[in-house]
Amino acid sequence: MAGIKKLFADAAKLLYLGVGISDPGTIPRKVDLWKIAAGTNWRCFNLTASNLHHKGKEAVRLEASGGNASSSGNSKSLALFEAVELPVAKFDLSIAAINQTAGLVIRATDQTQCEVVSFDVVANASSPKLTIRYGSSSVEVALPSHLVDEWINVRVVVDALFTAVFINGKNMPDLKVPSDANTGTGNFIGLWASGNSPALVADLKYIQTRKRDFE
């Protein structure tokens, strides 16, 4: 009986985090991605940024400009948002449904001490798909064909006990990874670009939830 109660409690918590229910005042706060190119509140490493409009959104294109562009190497191509510390929060981001690999940087201390939740998009008209990777865990998600060249909405929930990823408003996560001894402890977030393709993203928002949102 105790096991069943815990199962339902865990499912209810993930549902709660996925749909975005929060205490009053915990509203999404938008991060101005166009400031990356100007270096305002952002610091770039092995990365260049350019601003553009894509499918009705103010977007930013990020391109790796040198170093090791892998999501796990010591010299990542990324931009760190240094205006606020966010060790625990919900993050919303729009990923363009084009052939690309983009990433959300979490738990960052600096360029070398951070983690990346990456999104690898294959925008094949017959079978588009999205592969989500975090650490050694990954999952492949089929995308509806009408989304090709449009936007994919992702939510990343960063908690002390786990990291969970929700795609296109789902109530249950497509990927959930428990924290362990190797999980980072930094407080900054950012964006990452693969050396294989530019990253095209928009609409980065964060929600600083209260502690009981995760209990």
C-alpha cells in the first residue's frame, strides 16, 4: 500500500510540474535572448550569436566558433546568463524544428563546470524526431510532421532530486533523470550550441518555484 501511495504521489508531483501550476507570484520571467549578441547579462565562450525573426518569434542563432563543442567536454561552446542564479527552477524554451542540435545549460558554475540538456532535431518530412539527452540518459520522441520548420516547446524542471523534460505541453515527462553524486551544484543557466549545426532557439523563460512545488 505504501508503495502504491508513493507511486501516485510521484506521478502527481510530475503532473504538477509539467502543467506549470505554481504559487501566486511565481510567474514566468522572460530572458532577453537578443542581449546575447551584445554581451549584456550574458557571457559567451567559443560561441557567436546573431538575432533574427523566425516563424513569428524573436529568435537567436548560436554558432560554435572554436574549442570542443561537445556537451560533455571541458571547453563547451555556450553562453551563460549571469543576471540571476537559478539552482532550482522550471525553464521553458522554444527549439526550432529544423535539423539542429541545441542545448539548455543548467547547474553551471562556469564554462567547464556545467551540465547540458541537449535537443537533437531531425526535421525529416516523413518521420521528424527529437532526441533528448542529459548525461548518459536519452530518449527519442516522434514529432508530428506539421511541426517541421515550426517551434517545439520544451520545459526543463531542475530540482535537487531530479531533472525532468516535458515536450509540447505534456503532463508527464519524456525524460526524467534522478540526481546523484555527480550532479552539478552550480547556480547559472545558459544555452549551448553543437559544432555540427547552428542552434536556433527562442522564448527562454524561468519560473522560480517555491520549495513546496517540488515536495
